[in-house]
Amino acid sequence: MIAALAGANFTAGGAEQKRAHLGKPGGDIGNGAAGQSRAVGLRVRYRMDATRLYFFIFGVLTIAGGIMGYAKAGSTASIIAGSISGILLLIGAWLIPTNQVAGLALTLIVSLLLLIYFASKFMRTSAFMPAGLMSILSVIGLIVAIVAWLKK
């Protein structure tokens, strides 16, 4: 309420932007009544904030999983693949407010690739860690990206 009165406009990224409505779109200053200005709306996009939050968490967990795979088994493939896919998820989450299509497409593709890899590994080994957990997180990532895409 206070932010709306102060003229703040909250965007998907949580940043504040000051908007000044000085008259009509054609460029005329004023709206016909001295000292009055148009109302400034408060725009909050919870859906994209939740989508970004999920992919930030998913990206961090993916990087952490790659580090754990290297620490436990000495697997350089784990740390490289976990870091690359985690960083791509973080980039996708970072892109969502400014370039929604690119951010959602990137997170959707990475989630799909992770699902293919970890679901097949889970079917072979039946081990919940890490294959089962990453499969579940990847399915959730697919659902979140598709729902956000459909509602954009």
C-alpha cells in the first residue's frame, strides 16, 4: 500500500522501479485537473517468483550433488555435469524476469535432460540417492516450467 502511494512498481525480479505517469500516452502533460496524477498500480507476479525460486534451489542442489559425487566417489564427471547443469538452471532462473521465453525454455530443456539421465539410472540401480531424488526434482522442474509457460 505504501509502495503504491510512493509510486513504486514491483516486477517479477523483486526490484523496484519508479513510474511517473505524466499525462496521456500522446505526451500531453497533466490530466485535466491541476495537481492530480493517475493512479499507480502495484504489480506482483507470484507465479514467476515461485518459478524462479524453484529453479534457483534446483540449480544449487544440482551443483551440490555434483560436488558430493566428486567428494564421495572421486567422479570428475559428476562435478563437471553437476556444475554445468546447475549453472544452466541458475542462468535460466535469472533470465525469467527479463526474457521469460529463454529462461523457461532453458530450464525446461535442462530439466528434461536431467530426467532422462537420472530416471534411466534409477531404473538400473533402484538407488534413491542421487538418481531417485534427481528424477523427482527433474519431474517437478518440468511441471513448473510447463505451467509457467502456459500461464505466461
